[in-house]
Amino acid sequence: LMNEDIRIHTWPCSYYLDTSKQWVSGRLSLTPVAIKFTADKTGELLVNFHLSSISEIKKESSNLIFSSLTILERNTKHWFSSLQPNRNVVFNILEHFWREQLLSSQGAGAEAAALQSTKGKELTGLLMGSQKRLEDTAKVLHYQGEQFDNIMRGLNKIEGDMDVADRLLTELESPSWWPFSSKLWKAPLETKPKETATVSDSKNQEGIIIRIPVIITHRTDSNVKPGKLTLFASGLEISDCNSQVIHRFESKDVDDIRVHTPYEISVRQRFIGKPDTSYRLLSAKMPEAIPILEVQFSKKIQFLEDALGFVGARKSPQVDLGTSIWQAATGLLGGVVQPGSPVGGREGMDNDQVQLQEQEKISQEEAKELKQILKKLKGLALETEAELERQDEALDSITTSVDRATLNIDKQNRRIKKLT
């Protein structure tokens, strides 16, 4: 679970304290679920309310002097002014998290419902989340597998070209008086089947892995604007509210991704002699995108201090991804169904239905749903393992082919030097 006390953003500002009829300087803070204001002089927490209790956020003026931001919380109107860096930035970010909170299952009314949630519902939600992560990972791995296949096809083409070059060099090396040199190699050259170029338009073929609303900051600009982040298997795309593409990063273009908090990342492409292309993205839904970015950009992603707790224990080697998720799912289910008894072997799986139905806290419908999710999880885990093994073999073949091609190139270079 995400730490609800994490500070997403803090802004210096003034708050109108109605009891003393004066403006108090301090700091306005946003957490994943709440808004707080702390006075600078006393350190007193003057404002602290849940995002779901907000009914309106507006930009207003007070006494025709101050450019203010007002938040209507139930029947209380809170006034904030002198916002830094500016009012628009604070408004866009607060409004984004407020709207996402209302749309999410953690919004108004969800707190009471969560207290009444059964163990079965909790497990269902947890396992469905694992299933979604594994499906997203499978999409990325599938795309990587296609890239390996394209590399293998390219290497095979290189080997074919080298065979042709080798025969041509042999012909050139033959003595001028040898009458059969050209005829000897003519037939094989003509009979060699032509390889048709297979150019796939990945942008048209690939599907969207995830799309989330974001608040976008370009480079070090102080202004922010709402938009969308779309993750594809081949890269990521940043667009505005009208779905107009602002920038698309192919996977190879991304030099680094920094995770500042579980809700904020920055993506950068470096250039020599001109400014970097850099975007900072903030979103209430970012925790759903970060695990996918970890798979895609494992060597380029960096978790900064405020985000280290987010990655923590759930980081595991990519090779063991499918197995670890499956074991975690079955182990978790076993712990709830029959505390103290190990689950994860075949016998445990055969008796899952009986054990689930015996558990008072899990209904028959929930047991059935959990069983189906576990079945999907196991299938996904096995498919992921198989794809990873296939990619390992493909990498070995690619390495061997590259080594062989390097030796052939060196050999042909020496032969060409002799001819010249």
C-alpha cells in the first residue's frame, strides 16, 4: 500500500485564517489523499482534509487585490494566496489529484466500503492487480521477442551477403587463365532465393499497454499543463488533452528516466551541442505505470531517495518474474485460506477449492473468482517463463552470429588487402 503521508508537492503560500481575520504565511502540501497547510511561525497544522471531501477548486480574487485559489471543503471555503511558483501550477496539480481521487475506488464513500470489504474481495483485488502487471510485462516481452527475431533475420541476411562476397573474392583470387572461374559460381548466385524485406510498422501493429492522465512540465519551465502519457512496447508518447502528440520517445531515444516520487517521473533524451529533450510528468496514476517502465527501461530507470520505498521489496530479477508472481499469489491465498499451512505445491492447488469453501470469510462466488484468476496467473507466468527462455536462446544465437560475422569480416578484409 502507498504511504498516505508522502508529500507529492509543497508550495509556499498564505492562508486566510478566518478566526483571526488575517493571512498566515506557511506551506500548502498535497499527499495522495489529502491537502494540508502548516503555518511557518508556529508549525501548527491549520488545514488537513481528505481530497474526497472537496466539492470545488476555483481561481478567485479576494478584495480585488490578491490572486487566490479557493477550495470548498464540505461547507467550508479555504482561501490560499501568494502561491509559488504561480497559481496556475498549483491549481492544475490540485485539480488533477482531486479528480483522479473522485474517479478512483478510493474516493468519497470508498473509505466506508473498504472497512466492510471481506478478505475475499481484498484478495481478488490484489491478484487482479498482479494479473494486470503480468499481462503488461508479457506485452513488453513479446515486443522484445519480435525485435530479437528481426535482429536474427538481419544477421542471417548479413551471413548470406558474406557468402556472396566470399564467392566473389574467390573468383577474383582465381588465376586469369582459369577458364571456369565465372561459370563455376554463376549458378549458385542465381539460384540463391531472394529474401523479401519484412518491414513491420510497429506503431500500427503494437497496442497500447497503458494510458494515464498526467501534468506535464517541459524542461525547467515553471508552467504546467494537463495531458496524457501513453506507454507502448516500443516507447512512450506524451500528448495534450486533445490527444495531439507533444513528443514521442522511442525506447532507443530514452537516455534516462528518474522516479522522483511514486507519482512523478522525468524522461530525458540527451544531445550534443543542443539542449536535452526533457519532460517531467506528475500523475495520480503513475504507480500503475512505473512497474511497466521498470521492465522496459531496467538499465535506464533510476529511483531517487523519495521513491526508494516504492520499489523496495517488490523488485526481483526479470528472469524470475513469472515464477515469483505465481508463487506469491498461491502463497498468499494459502495463508488466508489455512493460516500456518504451506501452499504452492500441486497438492495445495488440488485442494484450493475445498479449502476456499471451508473458509468463513470467503464466499463461494469469491472462491470461484479467485480460482479463475489464479488459473490465468499460472498460465501467464508459464508463458512469460517460456518467452524469457526463448529470448535467452535468441541472445545466445545472436552473440554466436555476431562473433562469426566479425571473424568473416576480418578474414575478408585480409583477402581484399592482398588483392589490392
